[in-house]
Amino acid sequence: MRCVVAITGCSGIRYGIRLLEELEGDKVLIVSDMGRKVLEHEADIGYDDLCSLADEVYDDHDLFAPPASGTHVVDAMVVCPCSQSTIAKLAAGISDSLLTRAASVTLKERRRLVLVPRETPLNVIMLENELALARAGATILPASPAFYHGPRSVDMMIDFVVGKVLDQLGQDHDLFKRWE
């Protein structure tokens, strides 16, 4: 599998880091400017270390990068975490960065797009934007960990959400105990 992983500037960057650690296949990384700032604030790894988890890394300002084109084949794209600003841009068809262009291309080419918003609570505008994207073919997968499997750490709650993303991509994993 070849997957674009995008990280935006909302809290929850540890979800994106863990996804990069667990995702199999070729990983293409795009990090927004605000994503870099959140990385500095929330994570104990630097940008270079984050980039080392991917096979390819593209600058979010480079609209000539391969993921900006529908002829550049990838299997899926995951935006994790996904800011409500990014969701709003995607719902409105705004492709003003490589990240938003790559997501728009993913939708238009009918490839799997998984968006992992972390914001709460949601206002009506946010809900309508998410609904519009779901109708357009995106999977909206809120960063909402479960508790039935008895998580004993924040890492276990992160693994639950990342496991749900991997489920959407069809990748086997053992990040959480499934309901029986």
C-alpha cells in the first residue's frame, strides 16, 4: 500500500506519529506549518525524526509535488490529526496547499480519504462540513478512544484510534483487543 499521511495543526499529533510508526507500505508525509508548531509543543520528537518515519516527505507549499496530481497513484490518504480549518477548506473545495490539494485529488479520484478530527465540541458549521465530506466519499473518523478494552495508558487510547484508522485502510494489526 502507498499512503499519504498528512498532519495538520490541531492537538493530537501523537495520533499521526503513531500512525506513521504502525502503517505498512510506502508512506508519503505532508505536514502543515501549524502541524510543525504543534509537533514542537506536543511531541517529544523533532521534525527530522518525524520525517524519518516516512519514505517520502513533501513541503506543504510545493503544489508541484507528485501528490498534487491525480496521475500520481496512491492507494489512500489519511489526515491525522485533521484540523477543522482543513475540513472546512476541503468541504469548500479550497486547494491552497499541497495537503488540501492532495486530499482534493484523493476525493476526485475516488480513493480512500480518512480524516481524523480531534476537535470537541462541534458546532453546526463543523458538522455540516464533515457531512459534506462524508457525502463526497471521505471517512470521518473522530479521535474518540473506546474504553471497553480497559486501556491503562494514554498510549493504549492512542493505539485504539490508530487501529481504527488501520482498519479503514485494510491493514491487520493488534493495537487493541477487539470486542468479543
